[in-house]
Amino acid sequence: MYAVEVADSIFILDCGLKYPENELLGIDIVIPDFTYLRENANKIVGVFLTHGHADAIGALPYFVSEFNVPVFGSELTIALAKIACENEEQARKFKDFHIINAETEIDFTSATVSFFKTTHSIPESLGIVLKTTEGNIVYTGDFKFDQTATRGYQTDLGRLASLGQEGVLALLSDSANAENPKEIVNEHEIYDFISETFEYRRGRIIVACVASNILRVQQIFDAAAANERKVALTGHDVEKVVRTAMKRGKLTLPTDDILVSLDEIKKLPDEQVVILETGRSGEPLKSLQKMALGRHRHINIHEGDLVFITTTPSHAVETMVAKTRDMIYRAGGDVKAISDEFNSSGHASRNDLQLLLNLLHPQYLIPVQGEYRLLAANAQWARELGMAAENIFILAKGDVAEYSNGKMLVVGSVEAGNTMIDGLGVGDIGNIVLRDRKILSEDGIFIAVVTIDRRKKKIVDSPKITSRGFVYVKTSRDLMAESAEIVTKVVQSNLDNKEFDWSHLKQDVREQLNHFLYEQTKRHPVILPVIMEINQYHGHKKAKNKN
């Protein structure tokens, strides 16, 4: 998500999410922090979307639940954005969507917004141009160059050259594949590889693919038809995406009977079956693991199956990919991946990035979309072309690059970062909660429950000690007994103190137990003291829970 501020107008470019890394325990997705936009909501003129993948539209349901500003995108992008908004109750009410194309120009007070066709793994991908009095600001979105791209996926090279002649003030350039020095294989060769795999494999083929990679889905349909196979879809996401794309003519079925139900494939010979698995939220690896373990709702891997991974996993999930492969082999299946044979990606390589710079001749470059090393690689390729280092800005989240008086400088930062989504909770999980989850996952929890009568200054019942994920209680009776003795001494000491304080008592129990348990086990579990207070009035007992 990028915000371009021209005079008193804010133009938002994309509104995407990312999937959590392993250390974000229990987090479903991560979206941008909207704090700065909340503070300047009256300045926002619109959200402009480049394509229909989750990293460009995934946070839109949360954004439109809070901000009532128009959203612009191509026909397919808007259709997929609407599907995303259906899952969020507040977002369902939002109706201010506007369909644009590469010929559209939208005049605002401070800038004119236009678009240009780009090549990506989904149809109708567009780059965005903000024409200002100081020059054009160009945002590529996700892109690559492919001379064999079919209609609907082709880059408008003429428009890019024209923009370069007009003058580009700043270029926000995709860097997700910038480290890659090799030429990306064209999609025509990838189709041949898929079709050849379908032709020479005799058993079932389970294809793992990202749901929104419409280009790959089309190739799978075409290759299946060419080799007299039928395709069954598994997963709610892929069915919605496929139906939406078909309805708009962005995905075509080579034969009327190519798609079959999961029940129908059971009646077909294995050599006539292709199963397209996209998994939940378009991530197929976890679904493949369930298939290998025999826990999938519909399909389980058996002897002779080929799992064909047609997506290129990111470096962040390499360990998970290796684990998934191992599980598939254990289940009797075989694994083949496009990434093992080809340098395949939907993002620009080094040569693509340098070609873009030679077409646009930007005065300033701002690498976007990628980890720091990828942004730095994009900057390096620009310097190879003679671009001055002081004209390249690698910005951290929230950094503000300002152009005024003929020069661009980093002038400060605004509050920005990640907002974590956990179930229905939006942003209610912070670093402290994640730290506790990490400790719980590593060292477990240790609970001490004790009942006291504060008026009589005595412990009514001996402490009850229990733990989960820390030690096995039945084989650690001595540890539990000694822990109970420590709790008894600490609580009695606090009761005898004239200046009794609940928070001090609980903290004292935590510290003493923490010290003892670390000495005995070299572990730091989460320690939870639960103090029950009993007061006796006229023969009746009242209990208070002080946890």
C-alpha cells in the first residue's frame, strides 16, 4: 500500500495483505496500518488497484469498512475485490467501485490519473500514472516483460515509451524478483512443459496452484483438454475465482465437459484425472500436507499420484515445501515442480527492470514490493545504468520522500507498520501478546492456585499447582511439591505484612517461582498465580478471585 500526496490530495495505490511468517503465531493475515490515513481521511480521493491478487486487494475489506472513498480498478480486479469484501460484514455495504481500463483518464484537482497495460499472472493488470505539474509519477504494480504474452496479458510498450518522452519524475518499481539475474522463461514454454507432463504421466495428477493465478489455471485447462483429461476443482477460493473469471471472459474452457465434480472423478480412470488444488486463501501447501496424511476432505494421495507444483514458492516457505515433498513421497506419490526445471516468475527480472528504466528514464527511483535485499538489488541495477545513487530512495515503512523546490528528500516518517488480523480481531494482537504466545509455544504455562483468608491472615487451602506444555506433571511430583512450598511461604509472608498489596503478592509469587523453575529446568514458562480470597461474615462464605 503506497500513498502519494499531491497538494491536499492523497492517492492510495493498492491495498494489499501479506500472509504471516512463522513467528506470528496464530495470526491469519497482516494488513497495513491505517493510522496516517485516519488522521488525513478528508484528503483521500481514491484507492487505485493494479491487479486482483491478495497482495494488491486483500486489505480492501478492512479499508472500506472504515473509509468511504471510491475504489478504481479493471473489470476483473473489481470483481475479485467485491468477492474479498463479501467476507467482511461491514465491507458488504460498500458500493463505490469504479471500473477503468488502459484508456481511462480521471481528472482530479491536483493530478490526472491514467493507466497502462502490464504483464502479470492475472489478466487486466495495470500500471498507474499520476500526472502532476512537476512530472509523472509511475507505479508499476506487479509486472514482467514476456514477448509471448497472449491478449489480456500484454504490456503496452508504446505507452511506456511515450511516458518516458513526457518525463517521469518518480518511478515506483516492483522489486519482488530483482535478485534474479537470469532471464525469466516465457509462458509459452511453461505451457509446453505442463502439457508434456500431462501427456506422459499415467496416474492421477494433483496440480498445486495459487487460486488467483488465472494464467496458470488457463494453461492447466488447456493442457488437460489436449491430453483428454478432466479437471476437478477443490477449494472454495478457486471455484469463486474461476467462475468470476469465466463470467467475464478472462478464462475460457477449451471443451464444455472439461470440468467435473469431485464425485465424478471417482468413476474415471486415474490417467484421465487432473485435480486442481489451491488450498485455503490460495495457499496450496497445507492442503497437500492434509492429502498426504489422509486428512483432506475430498482427496487423499495414493500410490502412483503425481503432485505437480505449478506455483513458485517464496524463499520464506522453502522449509515447508521440503517438508511437504517428503510427506507426499511417504504417502506413495511423486512430486514435480515447474521451479525445478525453469526460472519462472510473475515479477520482473534484472533485465526487465533495466529495460523499464531505459523506457521511462525516471528522474528518481523508489524500489517497492520486496524485502530490503530485493529493493537494494533493484537500486543496484539502476546504478549500473548510470543513475545517481542520490536519486534512488529505499524507503522503510512510513518513510516520507518529499519533492519540493526541484529536489526529492526523505523528510521524516509517519506512523505505519503492520496490523495483525486474528479471527475477528483487527489490530488487537500486539507484540506483548505475540511474545506471550511464543513463550507459551516454547516453555508452556505454570499455574499456582491458592485460597486465603486475608482477615485471619492465613492460607485456607494448600496451593494447587498445574502446568501445560512445561513438564509432565506425573513424573515431576517433587518439582510440583517444592513449588507449592514456595508459593505457601511467599503468600504467608505477604499476609503477615501490614501493608498488604494484591499486585505485590502476585508479582512476588511470579518472581520466586520463575527463579526456582529456571534453576531446576532452565526454562521460563508463563507463570499465572490465581489467588482466591474467602471472607466469612455471620457464618456465610464469600469467595473472590484475584487472578
